[in-house]
Amino acid sequence: MAFTFWRKLRTSTMKFKIAILGAGNVAWNLAPALEDAGHVITEVYARDIASAEQITDRVYAGEPKDDLDFSASEAEIFIMAVKDSAILEIADEIILPEESILVHTSGSVGLDMLNYSSATYTGIFYPLQSFTKGRKIEFDEVPFLLESDDEETLQKLKKLAKSLSPMTYAVRSKDRKAMHIAAVFASNFSNHMIRIAEEVMARQGLDFEMLKPLIIETISKSLQLGAKAAQTGPAIREDYETMEDHYRFLSYNEGFAEIYRLISQDIVDS
Amino acid sequence: MAFTFWRKLRTSTMKFKIAILGAGNVAWNLAPALEDAGHVITEVYARDIASAEQITDRVYAGEPKDDLDFSASEAEIFIMAVKDSAILEIADEIILPEESILVHTSGSVGLDMLNYSSATYTGIFYPLQSFTKGRKIEFDEVPFLLESDDEETLQKLKKLAKSLSPMTYAVRSKDRKAMHIAAVFASNFSNHMIRIAEEVMARQGLDFEMLKPLIIETISKSLQLGAKAAQTGPAIREDYETMEDHYRFLSYNEGFAEIYRLISQDIVDS
């Protein structure tokens, strides 16, 4: 408890008034975390007011809103936590007070999407994590990727991020795209590999629980030793007999068989 | 400590004398674990004696051997923890005492590979985990997949496995193959996805550490909710613009680009 108190003091040097735009998975996690770090949530916008209330219910003082006129808002930073396809529309429509900073939280949308907004300053405030409503994320383990054309804005975003997490990085849009692609492989695609494994097991009436310890050990080893050193299995051994046997077994599902062939080939080649 | 003692008592009802054939990652982990569970390691065989000694050094009483004449051995169970390609040769050459049980520890080799051995009984004793020398595995979280044509042998293997882990399954060769394929996807292929992510990051000079919290959260969520419910990213959103953009970005590596296209398609289709 003492440590927590000290941490709060330490990070309390700069407090912001913040409006949240959006009521999805990121907003659900981010709004209370910002408040816990000592910032003030002034408003939460969502297209329908009930969704906005889902988020304001989680904080002390935020007001729910379903219109984009923020001309009377006391907020300095406006965080758009909406899906990629909604960023441009909201950026264009929102009415912001003077000297405000508008940021989005997307890993794949460029800074230029905010060019025509009424914001004085723009930036990106991207928490690199997979968020789900109802599943609390510890923000002190979330890397924040930050970008702005304005140096003072970048410093403010850095202070804001630092109040949540020790891991903050200034990352240009081009690098952020590479990182998003890497995240698709490391996260979405490795998850899909588990999905295929679930289906192969289920088809045979086998209990997927059997595979869980192996998956946990594999990923732990991969993150500890690096994926190259951690690799095992028929492809890295160049055991073509087993690979052909597996490929034939998978012939009932062309997609699975082709994925098996292609990834095995890439492991052999690498 | 009291609990540990009780556990040892509970599992002490049947002790075996066991010879280990092989000195690799499985043997390195399995030999001391068997001894800890109260069994006796009589011999450890490896083609060269120094390798066998690496394993006998880890146990109280096992004798290192570099020949396959076990006619004078006191062991009842002979565990072949060798690579798949060596199983047939060792099974053919080994000289075993009467009434002995010969098993292998492979996920992908059938029981019939042991047909021509001198063993009275044969079986499979497959610990479904990824083993590395120097990295201790807690066996009580390792599922054991067992098989034998002889019911009494199967019961003995079950007792042996139960002395190491609460998770034991009798699995037929055909199901074991399906499970091995599922393990290739869930383990080797998800590891390769992390490998590709490492390379995409490194090429851009980005710190891979940034991605680790995301990977840990993704896999935790996948194992908790199931991979289908846990999926996120451009493919499941059918965000073709982002996918095309990523595909173009990856054009410097044809293998990566093709893997991106194929897995994304499979996620969209599923």
C-alpha cells in the first residue's frame, strides 16, 4: 500500500482533463485507469447515450454525451477510442475548444487522418494490447506508442502515458504499421493456430485441455529464448515423412492443409 | 512439506524398475522425475557413454550403458526416449529380459514400430510437452498419452504415469496422430508466427519487448475463452483495406506475404 501511494505521488506531477470518444473495449478499460492515475474524465461520447453511460458509470465524474459539440468542454485532451473506420468521420465532425489535443488509439491509422479536424494539435496514443470489456487490463504492463508532429504535444502525451505505464515509445507512423503487422502475426495468427488445433481435436473427439500445458510452455520458451531457438517439431527437423503424413491427414480441410504446407515450408527455409 | 509427503505416500503403491534408452531432452527431464516419484532407474543407454552419464549423473543409482544387451537388467519397463527415426533400430537391436515392457515416448510413431522387438509387451508412454535440457518441467502439469494392446500393460503404464501427473489419457494411435497435428499448429506454428513478428520488428529496428504483453494476453484469453471468441484484428473484422495494405508491406518477403494472405483468408472464412 505504501508503494502504491508513493507511485501515485510520483506520477501526480501533471494531471489532465480528458474527454473520451467511444464506448468500446479500449474506452471501457482506459477511462477508469486514467481516473485512477489522477486525471479527470470530463465527458464520454458515444453515438447512443446508453453506451456512453456504460463508461461514465465506471468513473467518478464523466458526463455522457451523444453529440460531438465539445466547444464548451473543459477537456484539454480528446481521446478517440473508436474503430478505425469511424476515426475520419468523428475527426471531421467534432467541434473542439481552442488549444485542444485530439488523439486516436489505433495501431493502423496514420496521423494524417486527423488533418482536417478542428483540433489545434493532433497525435496518436496507441496502447498496444488486446482489450475486452469485462476483462480488466493492468495498464502498467501495456506499452504506449505515441506520435505527434508537435513536440510539446508529444511531451504531454508522454506524460499522460507515463502516468499509466512505464513503457512508452515515440513511434513514427511507418514503424507503427510494421509493428501492427508484427502484432497480427504474433497475436491474431498465433490465436488462429490455436483455433485450428481446437478444430482438429474436436473433430476427433479429443479433449483440448490436453494441449494447454504444451501451449503455455511453448509461448513461455519462445518469449524467453526467442522463437528461433525455441522451435521444435517436424518442420525444423526436416522430417518430410511426418509432414507428408500430416498433410494427407488434413486433406479433409483444404485451408488447413495449405496452411500446414506453407508454414512448414517457411520453417524449413528459415 | 506435509502435503508433499502425503502425495509421495499416496503415489507409492506401485514402484517400477525402469531403464531409460536415450539421453536427450525427454530423458534429461524424465529420469529424475521418475526417481522423485519413487521408481528406480536401473540403466541409462546412449550410443556414447558420456551422454548416458549426463543422465545418470542426475539420478541416484542408474548405470550408464552404450550397448543394447539388457538381458541381465532388473528393469521391468524400458522407456525409449529417442528421436523418432531411431525407434525402429533400437527396438530391433535391443535384447530384453523375459516379461519386459518396451515403450516409446513419441507423439507421431505408431505402436506397430515395436512389433519386431524382443519385448514381451509393448506400449506408448507419450508426455505431451516440449522438453529442453536445462529447463526443468513440472511433470504434474504434463498430460501423458498412453497406449498398449495388452490391458495389463496399459494399467501399469497408467500407474506409472499417474505417479508423475494427474493427467493421463488412453489414446489410440490414430487419435494420437490427430493430436500431434493439433500440437504442431498450436505449438510449432504459433511459435513460428512469433518468429515472423520478431523479424518484421527487427527489420524496422523496433524493440520486440513491446509485443510481449500483447502475446501473453492473447494466449491467456485464447486458452480461457476459446480461440474463436478471443480472435481480434483486421481479418475477423473483414477489414480488407488494412489487409491489402499489410500484404503490400510484406512484399519484400514472399513467404511472409503468402502466409499473411492464406491465414487471413482462413480467418475470414471461418
